[in-house]
Amino acid sequence: MAQKKYLIAKLTSCLREDKIQLWKPPYTNEKKEAGEEMKELVQKYSSKLKINENETENMLEEIRCKAIERGTGNENFKVTGIARLDIYLPRRKSRKIPLETSLFITGKELRSQIAQEYALQENAIKIIINKKQLDLGKTLEDQGVTHNAKVMVLQLEQSDEETKRKVQEEELQCKKEKEINDKMQRTKKGLEILAEREEYLDPDSVPYLDIANQTGRSIQIPPQAKKALVLAMGYHEKGRALMKKKEYEIALPYLLDADKHFCECSTELLNTVDNYAVLQLDIVWCYFRLEQLDCLDDAEKKLSTAQRCFQRCYGENHERLIDIKGSYGREKVLFLRLYLLQGIGHYHSGREKEAAEYIQKASSLYGELSIDPDKVDRLSLLGFSEQEARLALRACHGNVEHAANLITNRREEKAQIRREERAKRRRRLEDINTLKSMGYSERAAQVALHKTRGNLDLAFKFILDNPELLLEDDDDDSVAMDQFQVSQESIEQLTYMGFSRESAEQALKVFKGNIHVASQTLAHYGGVLPPSLLLSSEGSSPSEESASSKELLTESAGSSSSPTDEDMDTDAVNEILEDIPEHEEDYLDLTLEEEEQIIHEYLSYIQVPQH
């Protein structure tokens, strides 16, 4: 298949160079049949490309027929508005099949049409157009689908056992499709919850995601940018987890979602992290493993983007990596995959010389990065994991002693970071308890300390300056403010301090008898409550603004309206956390088994230059 693509690409290139248009006379007659001059072309290109005449004739005829088909389709679209789509079916001999349709039908109608036309089960296929999942509810035109668009069909596979009976198969397919859709929705929900959570929450009880640099230390990113980055990286991790299981059909939609969220990040941010480059590699790799590279028009552009991003992040000669990590051996696996995919792209485009150059570069790196299993075993006996061993051996060029020292040092660095985090958490808990002892809620203390970067004095002022925080209540007491019975003794204590009886009673009702908070607030606001804390004319609750502020604050912290919703949120978050690897360099730990096989396959296709 790959060789045929290569030869067709070479023939197409020759036709373009010779300015030959096969769909026009003398190569095509009035009846749209091949003209006599085609025989001369067959002989010419057969000799030039050193392939037999029969193969050359078949491929030239295929190119001619497709050109006529496309021209007819273009004319038909101008007259009738009926578009021609190129349907790329999963794992079939005749993979690219034209389909005529209106662009005003919905995604669901197109899916149904494809399923009926090509005997596929409708609920078991996903459709990708323009690197996006087809929205079943919108029309093709609304989704930017155009005449001659490439349509990639992904089919969810079933095991042999499940295909014994057609009825059982359909039920299982529907069930699997529903499970996958539900899982994607849970992933989206879980990532959105984690992206909204801030580090002022207690990570021991309420997990949140943090962004760290290449040494494992947290980096400060503006909230909006951090949310987009967390969503992008979360979808990417989910996709990578599925890629490890070779579930490329399911992984691809997650990777495309990650790409969408990365595009919401600033260029400056993307230039500082290698995640975006790795994602571009993973997307192209997925299309390749699904044998659908033809559907990815910008594969070459994505690989060039990845290469430029690596250069910016790592340095032109990897000097930044060496400065930070001491070596760049681990990251070489990314360049191996990059060169391999670039070589495959060149080969499929008929550029044999460039293909040979890049595939040989990948082959050379493979030889350099192959790990001796005995060395992994020796490091395992020292108590290191296989993953640690592989990564360290690549970083240390196979030297076991240096690898053991590298792992030990890295473990100590990570332990030091954890100690610093624990010390920081202890200080924060002490400050939270200080504010709680002054009568403020734990949530208010968390938010205030976070907003003031841990400055206790500023946090105290921040709470008073933001009245909605004063309403935060850890006890979840359902008693309405207007129903709260204020004791005369408490009112007298506040009036003794110089506050009016009316303001004292009102403040004690709002803060449900908390004299300390009531007095601090009245003192801060000149003896009267701020408008947002005043009881309404019915005496039922503070103003709508304050209520909505509280609701927003509670919502952003990830709380739910019911125990059932809370349980579902917890499950969604836990599913995300399960897919996030423990080792920060997990994405560099490739076994290279797939790459080895593909390198050998493509080296057998190309003429390797002799030196």
C-alpha cells in the first residue's frame, strides 16, 4: 500500500513537471475513454521510474479516472449544489470512496448515510472532518465542510466473541458507543472541575491540577491561561493513555480536543513548554497508525510545528535541556518519532531521497536508544523501576553506574520538592487556623490567603473588603438569617463598643451571632453594614448580588447541589487522575517496538544510498 502511494506520487509529480493534463485530449477522448497517446506515456514513465509497463498503465489510468471524476464533481457542484466528499473507510482495500450529498444535512444524517451506503453500524462509527469530530446536531455547512472535503470514518472494533450474532453485536456496539460518549462527557466534566479548582483547597482532600516546569517545580500562570492549559494537557493525557493501549480510534478525538484547547493558549506560553510539540507528534502518529494519513492535509505542517517548538523549548542544539537536566538522551525518542514520521510523509509524497534521509536518521537514533535488557535488570535489582531504568540509561548513554546515580539524585530532588510543599502547606494551615480563630470561615481564609499570596495581614483586610466572603459558613447551617434569634447580651456588647443598636442587631443576624466578625465588619465599614450584606425589606436574605457572589464562589470551588451530583463529580475527577502518570517523564518512556518495525518496513521500500 505504501509503495503504491509512493509510485502514484512519483507519477503525479512527473505529470506536473511535463504539464500533462490526463483529463483533457489527447489523453482522454469525447467519451471520456483513454486516448492512444496514453500508451506513449506508459512507455516513457515506465522507463523513467523503472517499473513495469502494466503497473504504470494501471496507475496512470487510476490518476486519469480520478481527475475526470473530480472535474465532473466540480461541474455538478456548480450546477446542483451537490457536494462530493471523499470518504476514507477504516481498514478496507478500497479505502477512499466518493459520496455525493447536500451540505445542508446534519452530521447525524451524514453518519446515517455513510453507515447505510457502506454497511457500517451507525452507532459504532465516529466521523472526523477538518481534524474535528463531526457535530451530529449541526449542518455540514455550519461546520465548515466544503465540496471535496476528506471524511475520516473511525470504527470501534469488537472482539470475535462479540460478533457471533448480529443482534448481540449491535447491542454491544450501541452499548460501547454509549460508554465511550459517556466517558468523554465525564472526562470533560472532570477536567473542567480540576481546571477551575485553585491551590488554596486542601490537596489531601480536594485534588487539583498544578503546572510544573521541567524540574518538577510549580510555575505561576495567569488563571485564564492556566485553565486552557490544564484542559489541553488533561485531554492529551487521556488520549495518550488510550494510545498506550493501541486504542487509536478512541484516542484521536481526545487529542483533537487537546489541540483545540492548546490553540486558546498564548504563543508565548506554547513556546515555553514542549507539550504542544508532543501533541502534534501524537496526532500525526494516530492518523498514521489508523492508516489515514491522507485525511490529515497538514501532517507536514504539524511535524514542522513540532520541530520548531522543540527547538525553542530545548535550544537549537539542546543547550537548554542540557543546562536544566544535564543531558538530552531521554528526549531523543521524540526526535526519532519526528524523523520517522517526516520520512514516511516524504515517501508517500514520492520524495525518495528525503524519505531515505529522514528514515535513516530515525534508524540511527533507534540504534542509539535501544536498551540492553540486562542493564534494566541490574538497575531493577537496586530497587529502581523499569521506567526509571529505561529513562536513566538513555540519559546516560547506557552507563549503568551513571544511570543509578541519576535516578538517586532525581529521587532526592523530588523528595526535597515534596518537603518544601509540605512546609508550605503547614504554614498555610497555621495561617488558616489563625483567621478561623478570629471567627472567619475556613473557605474565606483559604481564598483570602490565596489571593494575597500567603500574607496574613493582607488576607485579613481582603476578607473585610470582600463582603461575600464574610457570608461563607463552614457549618452549612440551614437557619435563615432573619430567623436567627439574637441574644440581648450580644447586642449590648456591640452597643457598648459604640455601634448603634439597629446596626448591631442586623450584623449579628447576618453573621448568626458571631460577635467578633460582626464587630470587625462594622468597624471596617464605619459602623454600618455594606449594602451587599444588608437584609432585604422582607428580612429574608442579603441582596441578590451577595447571594450570587457566594454561589459563584462555591461553584468555582467544585461543590455540588446534591450528594448525587457530588459523587458523579468525584468519579469524573478520579477518572482523570487515573490517567495522569506518576512519573513526569512518562511521555518519554517509549519502548520503540512499533518504531523498530516501521523503520524496517520503510527501509525495505527505499534505495539506501551507498557511501
